[in-house]
Amino acid sequence: MLKDEYEELRKAVEGFARDVVAPVIGDYYEREEFPYDIVRQMGAMGLFGLPFPEEYGGQGGDYFSLCVALEELARVDSSVSITLEAAVSLGAMPIFRFGTEEQRRHWLPRMTSGAELGAFGLTEPGGGTDVPGGMRTTAVLEGTEWVINGTKAFITNSGTDITGVVGVAALTGEGEISTILVPRGTPGFTVSKKYSKVGWNASDTRELSFSGCRVPAENLLGERGRGYAQFLQTLDEGRVAIAAVSVGLAQGCVDECLKYVRDRKAFGHPIGHYQAIQFKVADMETRAHTARLAYYHAAGKMMAGQPFKKEAAIAKLVASNAAMDNSRDATQVFGGYGFMNEFPVGRFYRDAKILEIGEGTSEVQRMLIARQLGLGDL
């Protein structure tokens, strides 16, 4: 049972997702078009400011409130949900956590209102999980400016018309990684065409390149050389949020199946009459419920200021598995219609796979869990 303030938020986002997002998102998805109008309305609802203090234009809530909103959005569409997740967890949150007061007051009010989106430039074409070993982007301090050169891959929210800033992880010395804020439109900062993706087709994902890109020295985010540590903390929190997105997708599969199995008839009965379908839907609900409890637990420990790295990894692993398994089963329940774009479960199936990859693969989550159990040094 959610506390009243969370339940009130959940119902508001549920209604928005059902009444505003659901009727139109399929068309955006097929056109591979970013849903600016939906994002604008999300901003007006205060969703981009949920976990931030009011002094920066936020709603004064907490990280769990963000997760509740992400889950409800993902029950209808993951592109919209991941746009919110990346804008808050990867774009605005590092500025709030590690930025100077001047940086916070400059960037956060625009980001918490949804007027501008932030992005986090970490992954590189040859890097992936091996961030320290794969980092090739460099930033050299020349006088009062950082000069950035390199390429980033798979960066969410980096090329929209309302993208404001990208936090770029770069080598600033031998084995030293720092994060530098690069505003959109800075000379030498080039945004590629959007990727042709399997899923999340209504979200924005680009490759970024930097060639002699100069920004002021004060655009350094946090301490020099602490970029990798900042990234690890950001990902721990982000994994809880991605787990919430995954749970939303898993629950959305249940929602769609419950409607379909009551209407679709075979051999004289609705297909929900048959035990084979009943068991499949029961397993789907069990996965979604269990995964939800996992991310609730991780979020609870995070907000209590307790270590939560293991719990975040467990939540992300369990929830992404649930999303993948439920989307596969939902597509099977729908049969041939599950392969058609007019039904949401086909979109859910395409969207689910990236949840086992982004913000740490399932293999990375297992590695982190094993380390937290003391097995890493055997």
C-alpha cells in the first residue's frame, strides 16, 4: 500500500498515461518521432521536477516519487518513460548532486520545468561496460577553457530541439576521468542523426562528437578526477529508476492481456477460460509484482541513506528479466495480433530487450551482486 501522496501521484500519472499518451503514442512510435507535445504536458505536470527541491523549481518530492511516475508511464509506453528517466536521473540529477550552486541555479530550473532536457555522455563506440579502459574522449585545460575531443554513443535526449546540456565524461589526465558540462550549440559539438532502433522509437538517441570543443573551465562538474565515482553513484540510482520502467512495461503486458483474453474467443469460450492462458497470465502478474517489491526495497534503502548497491542491482536484474519474459508471453497470448504494430504488446516486446542492456547489462548486475556478497576477491 502506497502512502497517500504517492498514491495520489500514481493515479494522476496513470490517468495522464491512459488519456493523453495511449491514444497517440503508437503513431509517434511508427513515425519514429519525438513526442514534444507529450513532454511539454509532462513538464506542466511537474514530472521533471519530482525529486528536486522547490528552490530549483522542483516539486520537493523524492526519488521514489520519480519511480512511481516512471512505472505508470511505462505501463503505456517506454519511450515516454525513458525520456523522463534519462532527463532526471542522468541529466539533471548529476548537476544537483555534484554541481556548484551557480551551476544548479543556472541549469536546474529549466530542466525541472521540462523546458530543457539534459543528457549524460558516458558510453563510447568502443567502450561499453569497460568505462575506464574504453574511455578515449579527452578534455585538456588550456588557460580558462576545456578543449574536448572524442565521440560518445547511444546518448538519450542528446539531440532534441529542447536539449540544453550534456554532461560529458572525459579523460582530463592519466587515468583521470572528469565530467564537463557542454551546452547544446557549442562550436565543435556535433550531434549525429538519430539512430534507427529496434525499440524506444519515440525517444531520442544519438551519437555525439567533439572536435576542438571549448567550454569555460567552470563547466567542470564536481571535483576534477571524480567523474568515474560520480558516474557509479549516478548509475546506482539510475538502476532503481530503470527497474521501475521495467516493472511498468511488465505490468502493461498484464494489463493488455487481461483485456484481450476476455474478448478473444476460441472454441466457444473467451481464451481466458482456458487454464493454459490463465497460468501464463498468472506467471506474468507474479513477475511484475515481485519485481515491484524489489525496486521498492532498493528505493527505500536509498532514501534512508543506507547502502543500496546490491539491492539496486537485484532490482534492475529481476525487473528487466520480468519485462522481457512478460513481453514475450504477452505477444504469444495475442498470437498473430501480437506481431502487429497496432497492438501495444508488439511495441512492448521491442522495447523490453534494451532494459537488459542499458545502464548496466544483466551480466554486470550479476557481477555487482556477487561482489557485494564478498565473492569478488576469492
